Amino acid sequence: MRAKPVSLILLALLAAGCAGSGQTGQPQAGDTRFVAGDGTMQLFAAADRKPAPAVEGETLEGGTASLAAHKGKVVVLNFWASWCGPCRAEAPVLKEVAAKTKGGGVEFLGVDFKDRKADALAFERTEQTGYPSIFDQPGKVALAFQGTVPPAAIPSTLIIDEQGRIAARALGAVRYTDLMNTVTKVRDE
């Protein structure tokens, strides 16, 4: 009779996704700490834009990156993690838009959120995004945007205008046309 309760416990653990993922300790899509979105870009009217908080941190490569370093430019800030399927799916979109807008006053900055550094570096080597990412394992950068981006919404993309204000946001994986059109609109204001 003792085997039955143990079997039920093991079955419950497997059903809850606690085994077999190979990513122990990393949030999963069904995790209550994970907030999904549909990737729709929301553009804020200039009068309604709030200043972006100060963002600075060590990059995955060991340097330092900040929003202040890009003052006077449009900045696309993308929150991602190597364990996030939608992040992997949108990586080529971000890379392409970054490459096409770089010479036009637009900079991209990633924020690697709640990740293992080795996994994040492997992701970067594979995707070759062409822009730096802040290593934000504890989630401090994400928390600074609370109220604009739920701290567990990943991937999330913000577009910061030339005045350092949050001009647009997308929760979830962005689509090429939506991102390119919104970046262009904010840049051309």
C-alpha cells in the first residue's frame, strides 16, 4: 500500500513539469512567474510617454552597457532568455531590424533575464545578434520597468525615443513588420 502514495507523488511531479526538461530551475511556459503576450506593438502618444529608468549593467561579454550611452538615439530594448522559446523564435527578427536600422540612429540593447550565463553566451554565439546584452540574472533591470513591463513578461521589447522616453512596447515575440514600422515611426518623429 505504501507504493501507491509514492507513485502518485512521482506522477504529480512529472505532470507539473519538474522532471525531464534539462533546464532545472528555469521558468517554463506553464510557470506562474511567466507572462506571455502576443507581440503586438503598442505605440504611446508623445504626451503620454514616461521617462525610461536608468539602465546600466555588465554585458554578457564582460563590458558595460547603458541607455545613457545612447542618448539622442532611438533604443530598442529587448528582454530575453535562452530558455524562452518565443525569444529564440524572435531573435532573427531583432537581428535583421537591428542591422537595417543601425546606420539610421537606432541602437539595440538586449537584457538577458533570469538566465544562466553559459546558456546565454551559447544563445548569443548561435544567434549572433550584433548588439550587446546586459546580463540581468537577478532581474533588476526588468524590475526597474515595473508598471510598463510586467517583470515576468518575456520576451518583451521596448522602444525608447530620442528623449529617453518609453515610446512603444510589445509583450511577446515581435513580428518583423510591426517592429520595423514602429521603430521607423519613432525614429522619424
